[in-house]
Amino acid sequence: MPYWVVVVDDDVVNLKMAGQILSKSNMRVSAVKSGEALLEFMADNNPDLILLDIMMPGMDGFETLKKLRVLESVKREKNAQVNEVPVIFLTANENEESETMGLKLGAMDFIKKPFVPEVLVLRVRHTIELVNLQRDLETEVEKKTRENERLSLHVVETLADAIDAKDTYTNGHSGRVADYSREIAKRFGYTVKQQNDIYMMGLLHDVGKIGVPDAVINKPDKLDDEEYAMIKNHPVMGARILKNIKEMPGLVTGARWHHERFDGKGYPDGLSGEDIPEEARIIAVADAYDAMTSHRSYRRALPQEVVRGEILKGKGTQFDPRFADVMIEMIDGDTEYRMQEDGSERV
């Protein structure tokens, strides 16, 4: 496809000259005579480059470029694939102030009038090729980033499954806690990235149980003091395991503080209220909910109304009231009680 260039100038002679020069180099050229006309044109078009005169009646080139970037931003909200179109300013006078202003606004280059054909063609072609190269590199980086994120998620999910496999009675626990945590975060207004981050924290919140003997985790009888101390140490051990993952520092948050209580009576650090990281307060509600809605050696999953009552009772003591309310909202919307260990779908 030939490069598509829009030339903006109130002088018809300049428009014709630029059009002839660029057309001879197999470029597609569109001509408009004002900044206002360019904005109308750009509402439905996406050329490769704009040659924009600075001195024009009405809006000058600088004001036109400012409004163009606003227009592109609006278009990008509707379609993320819309790119900023590179702009080269056309000027009859070289002065430092104009050049500084243009560069600050994001112009790629300046071309002096009257045009030198070879210079015009080379600068237009080089600018378009440079921008295309940058976009190709950005696309490749984004592609590799997504591939790495998928790989990381797969590794984390595999590790979460290995953690859950230690406990005969909590199959899929980490995945459900991660799901519930993400849904709470979503309803609370977290961004998609923040939702994905808390999902990863939820998957690994119990990673410290790797260091707890299976016999203790699966003991059907009441734990003695020594065994209970082992269980209570798993948040500290989990944080120790995850602290070296520099790429995802937030993982430590979920692992260390998901057993803290809003009233300060939790462990391992006895934090309370707002001192407990917000993500950990979310995971704490999700973790408690899944514990009550999963089977244990000594009982089946609790009835939904009992679980709702326990969450309600824990508002302000065990749980942050805001996230307890979100959990109750989720329970009330789950009329078929699908959110439990035997549920057929995730939230």
C-alpha cells in the first residue's frame, strides 16, 4: 500500500507543489486548506502522516495539532487500535521559538518552504518508516509481554494446584479464593490490572503451607499447640518464599496478611483496620467464605444462609466492613448457591 500523506496549507500553490512531488514518489496525497478542515477530515480517516503549515488564518498549526491530539484520544477510547498520526510542520521561516514549540507539541520534524523535492520526499518517507518501525517494536514487545504473563499465570496456577494437593479437603481452594477475590475487587472498582494482580495474590496466598507437614494439614482431630503453631506460621513462610519475586512484589501481601483480622486479633503481625493492606483484607473475606463453603473431614459445606450470617457477624471484627458487604452482595446474587466447592461454575 502506498504511504498516505495529508498536506494542510492555506496556499493552493503549496498544496499543488507538495501533491505533485509526493505523487511522483508513489504516495497517496490528500489536500486540505485549514486546520478546521483537517479536524473534519481526521474524524473518519487515518493517514500515515500529516504535513501541517504553521501560519494559517483561523487556527494556526500549533492549535490544530493540540486539537488533533484531543480528537485522536477520543477516537482511541472507542477503538484502541487508533494511533497518533505523525506530524511534520511546514514553515517559511526558521526560528528557534517555533521549532521549540512544535517539538514540545510532539511534531516529528520541520520542512522549510519552498520545498526542495528530494528533501521533502526523504523526510516524509523516513518519518513514516521510523514511526512504523516503532509501532512494530511496540507490538512485538506487547506480544512477548502477553506471552510471558500467560506463562507466569500457568506456572502460578500449577503451583497453586500443588499447594492444594497437600490438603485432602481443600481441592481447588486457591483457585476459588483467587476468583472470589478478583470478583470482590471488580465490584469495588479495581482496574482490570488490579483485578488480575489480586487474582495472582489469591492463587498463592497459601503457598507457605508447602512447609507444613501433610500430617498436620490433614489431621482430622483437633490440633495440639505445636501443630497449631505450624499452621499459624504458614503466612510468614509464604512471604519468605515470595519476597524474592521482584517482578510481582504484591504477592507477599496476600501470603503474609490474609489471616489478619480487622479488629487486630489475627496473625502473624496483629495488624488492624487500615494498617492491613487492602488486597489482604479482600483475600481474607474470600478465604473465609471458601473455608465455610468447602467440605471438611468433620463436616460438609455449610448452608448458604449460615455462611451469610457468619460473614455478616464478622463485619468490623474479622472483616473490613466494605468487603464483607461486597461478599454478602455476591452471596445474595448467587440464588442457586453455585459459589461453593461443588459449584459447577466460577464467578
